[in-house]
Amino acid sequence: MRSWASRPPKGASTAPSEPPPGRVARAEPALERRSPRRALSLIGGRRYQSLSRAGLAVLLLGALLWALPLRRPGEEGGHHAQHAAPPLDPFEKAGVTELTDGQQGPPVRLATLDGRAASLADHVDKLVVVNFWATWCEPCRLEMPTLETVWREYRDRGLVVLGVSVDRGAPRTLIEPWVRNQKLTFPILLDAELRTSRAWRVTGLPATFLVRPGGEVAGMAVGAREWSSEEMRALVETMLPGAHGSH
């Protein structure tokens, strides 16, 4: 097999061989002299090739410009707009995972920080935000003010926030100052033995569940969220008691 290096370069001529002994080498014919008319025809042919290449380049450039999306003032997208991604729904905009319809959450009945008892079933006719948190959880601390804001804004319209502390043993000397510093006014429940958080399959904090009026768990969010954001408010509005989007 011949290697690529053993081939003569393309366009190069090979060296002529010596004539055998006793044979006179044929004289090479003299180079043909080009007439002025033929030289002009060659020049014209080259000019035609240059013009052809220029025309082809213009056609390719035009096709490329047509393929690019064209956006006119006041329009979104160009002639590819029909292939745009569908708009996000309220759950996606708020960063909340929407759950399958018809899921009922495990029962919640726990002691509260003020010495009473609270149950999820007590608020079956309301939109309930069940938030699992702990005093040692920094993301929990960051999102708490936004939960307090949404609670104050919507509690008169049927929204309830239940903050479930998962501090093992529920040390009140630790939890009470923490809640007081955060200026929280919504109910604080104590999951001292972590039974409720396990029943809800909480694996990370904060973990928040949205429970529609009637008890259906509609969505969940693991990690801190801005519950007072415009997108979150829009989602809450669809699930408040009597809202068009609530079940």
C-alpha cells in the first residue's frame, strides 16, 4: 500500500527518465506561442469565472440572511416564531413543582410553640402552605421573611402558613428566640421526633408544600423560594378559596 507521502504532489510533474543507450532522444516540440487573440480569450474566460464565483457568493449570502430570524419592531421572534417554546405555567414561573392531581398529604397534628395543638385538618377549607424548617438551616432563615409577607397579605383571603420545626427534641430555648428574631406571626409547629417530616418524605430543607382547599397537595418546593415575589403571588391567587384555578 502506498503512503500519502509516496505520491507526487498534486499538480507537480515527474522527472523525465534517461533514454536507453543507442536511441536518440526525441526533441521536444517547441512551446506553442499564444496569439494575442487567444490570450484575450483566456483573459475573458478568467473574468467570466470570477464573475460566476462572485454571483454564487451573493446567492449564498442571501440564503444565509433569509435563514436568520427576522425580528420587526413590536414583534417577538421572526419567521421561526411558530416554533417558539410554549409559555411557562404559573407553577413553573414560581419555581414550584406541580404534583399529580388528587394526592392527599399525610395527616399533620403537632404541638405548637405557644403550647397548643394544630392540625392540617383544621384548615381544610383554606390554602395551606406547610413549611418544614430548622433553626440551623440558613436557607430557611433567608426565606422566612417572604413567608411572613405572603401570610400577612393573604390570610384574610383564606391562606394559612404552618411552619413545622424539625429541630430534634424541639428545644424551646433555641426555637423561641429564633422565631422572635424573625418576627414570625404564623403558627409554629414542633416535629420533635421528626415523624411528620418523615411521613411527608422531607429529604432537604426548607421543604414547602402547597395544599389546596379540600386537602389536595398541589405543589412542592425544596430549597429557599421568594414567597412574596410577583410570580409566587400569581400562583397563590389561582389556589385561594373561591379562585377560578382552585379545585
